[in-house]
Amino acid sequence: SRRSPSQIPTPTFRLTFRPGSRLRYVLQLLAEAEPRKKARVYRQLGWLCHATRQRSDQSPLGHLHMAVGADADDAQNWHLLGRCLTQHGQHASAYDALQRAIAIDALAHEIWASLGALYVAASSLPDARIAYHRAVLLNPLSEAWLQLGHVLEAMHARSLDPAVADEASHAFAQALPLLPQHEREIRSAMHNLAVMRDDSRRRAAAAAA
């Protein structure tokens, strides 16, 4: 059966390539590829230049815009454009790109996690909470549990709502086995939440007495 564009694997690079040779490899693919494959190569080139800061004839955003121009039906083209725009502080354009990606593939948990990151960058924590919740609902093994925990931790610091602290602790507990490299960070956050939650409950009990 025919796979949707978002399910088609993207070009990958061998770790044995010498510095700069990955870029030359991508440019070679770009010259030889058919239109849909060319869009994926533009996408890979744009993200490669963005992630490694390698120079090319176009900016990373330029390549990613060319990717969506070549194939506007591929969710991953819009997704990586949205991520790149987020990191460049172009939040409105990033939102539009990520919404286009979701319209094509609403079940991709990575896109929802990227939308959550955009909302965090735009200081919209309630919206980030919703987006990260959607990401972990779609994929319970998503690393977005950690970001969700931090969003809820920040919301609890503002509201001192024990229920929000409980929700944050749950998110961190889910993240712990998935991200053992962040164990110290996660356990520290869980400890701070427990202290603040207990303090809030003691104050509430004292006020009610």
C-alpha cells in the first residue's frame, strides 16, 4: 500500500563522512533527485545546515522554505520549518508552519512536542501544557514527558496549586525511566515540587483552622 509522505523515510548520513562531506553528499542528491525526493533533500539540507551551522548557498530557512515549496503535502517539511522558525524567534510563522504539519499528520507526537516548545518560547504555558499532553497521549514513551513536567513545574510556581504539583510530579516520574541521563535534574525537580506542595497544603490547613 502507498505510504503517506510523512511515513516516507528521509535521507540519512553515515557517521564515517569527513567534515563537510555530508553537505556535498546532499548537494549531489539534490542534483539527481525527482521532485518529491528533492523536497526531502531540501529539508535534510536545511536542517543539517541549521543543526551544524554549515554554510550553503541558502540559509537553513531558505532550504526549508524550498522544501515546502517543492512538496507542501509532507508534514515533516512543515514540521522542521516550524522548529527552525521557533529557534529563530519567528513565533507567528512557526505557529503557521506547525499547524500546517498537524493538519497533514495530526497523529505525529513529535509535531505536538514541537508546538509545545513553541508555546514555551512564546511564554504561553497553558497552551504548552495542552500541546505536550497531546504529545504524550499519542506516544506514552515520548521524551515530551520531561518538557511537560517543566511546564507544569513553572505553572505550579505561579499558582501554588497542589494539583498542578501532583501532575508535574507524575510527568517527571514518567520521564525518569525514559531519560536516565536526566535523572539528577528530574529527581531535583520532584523533590522541590514535593517540598512546595507540602508547604502549600500546610498553609491552606492553617488558614482554614
